[in-house]
Amino acid sequence: MSAQRRKKKTSQPHPQDELLRTDRLPHIWCPGCGIGTAFSCVITAIKKSEIPLDDIAMVSGIGCTGRMAGYIKLDSFHTTHGRAIPFATGLKLAHPEGSVIVTSGDGDLLAIGGNHFIHAARRNIDLTVICVNNFNYGMTGGQQAPSTPFGAKTTTSPIGSPEQPFNFCALAAACGAVYVARWTALHIRRLTVSITEAMKKPGFSFVEILSPCPTSFGRRNRIRNPLELVQFYHERSVIRNNIDPQEAALDFNNNLVVGKFVDTERPTFLDSYRLINRRELGDWPALEPKVPIPDKQVSG
């Protein structure tokens, strides 16, 4: 190939350039990591949602996945460890008409940030939370995470994890999320559809992405070759839509259950807040106690 043809070929724009901060590339993600694919699905979903870009903000915490907020050409916030959801909640309350996406990893969102996750789902804050689950703390040395499978090796569980991992989808559903789905980084089309649906869904939406991490998780569990890890996900993934997420516990000795598990409706936090506020203003009848309160009796 001539130098002129090679230059012409490499100068072609990337399909996602419109939403990439190309001045910050190349990215930090390792070869074989699934975060780049997940990021591409997020960008495609943003375009498919047809929500004006000026009305979309992305918030992330600390970790490999947290770098998404730095690479996307939108209003974005790379926040402190475990605090992506509180920052995102503040943005949503300040600009209710906007769409707020949270992208972060399993450790950031559901270890140090777990309490924020629980209560944002309970309140049904209108957020789209995307969790890339690579089963360990990939950026900081490959330590055990709340998602690490039972028996898997990490730098802090060198003979195998003695703990059962969190079922994030069951937790999200139990806390009140109105949309819950899980896919691997291989399910590109289904994942993109789920993220698009989650963005359009009023309320707390949660999408979990199982991502290969050959550098940290894979090499300690004898699956260092990226292709072998991808094949492992491909062979073990079983799609089961509309099931109780409790039936979708992650077990590396069996099938990895993926699918769209929850798609329901309930008032968002702002809906409930406006309702209470109208009652305070007298537009709604006061809440009456269901049980009559007897007159206070004075002894003596």
C-alpha cells in the first residue's frame, strides 16, 4: 500500500467521532477489555434515543469505566470514588428536563457507592445507571470486588474468593428500579437496545454489562488470552427475559443468565415530590389517619 493511500485510509473519521473527545485518545483500556465495546454501545444508544445532546449529561466515578465521562463529548463529570450517583442526583434535581447517565464499575457503584445506589433506586430518581462489571477492581491492582465469583482468584483472594458475589440486578429490582437488564459486552445489539430503552424510561434504570478483563481478572484465573475469555462469555451466556432477577445469580460454574428482567412503571421521585408539594399548597386533601386517634385522657 502506497504512503498516499495509507494516509487517506487512516484519515477517515471514526463513526463515533461526533461524540468522542479525540484529543484525549488513545484511551487507557487494556487490549481485550470490554469497556471500549460498552462505550460504543452507550454512544450509539445516545444517538438512537434522539434526545438533544445539550440535554444529556454523563457522570462517572473512579475506575476503568469511569474514564467514559472523560472521553465523551458531552457535559460530563468525573467525580470522586463511589459518589457518581449523588452528583447525578443533584444534576437531575437542578435540571429535571435533562437526561443523566451514570457509567461506572461494579466496585465504584456497588461497594463504596452501594448505599447511594440503594436509596437512588428506592426514591426512583430518574437516572440511567450503567454498570460495567469486570468482577474485580481492575484499575487498582485486581483486588476482590463485591462481584467477584465464588472461588475466583484476585490479588486479595489468592486462593479463591470465599464470598458469594452480589446479584446486582436482584438488588436493583428489590430496591425499586423500574428497568433492569444485564448483557455481556458481546451482546452489542441487545445491549444498545437496552441502554436506549433505559434512557427513555422515566425513573431509576439499571443496565449491567459483563465485561472481559484479561489483564487483571483473566490472568489470575487462567483465562489470560482475550479470545478465550470472550469465548467463555459466549458459551456460558443464556438469555432469559422477564424472569425474577433472583433467578439470575452469577455463577461461573454454570450459565451466565442475561436478558431484560424488569420493565415496569411507578412514580419518579420528582413526581412524588410534586404531589406532596401540591398537598402542602392545599390543592389536595390532607392525608387523614386510617385509624381514629382517641382524645387524650388526663389521669387523676
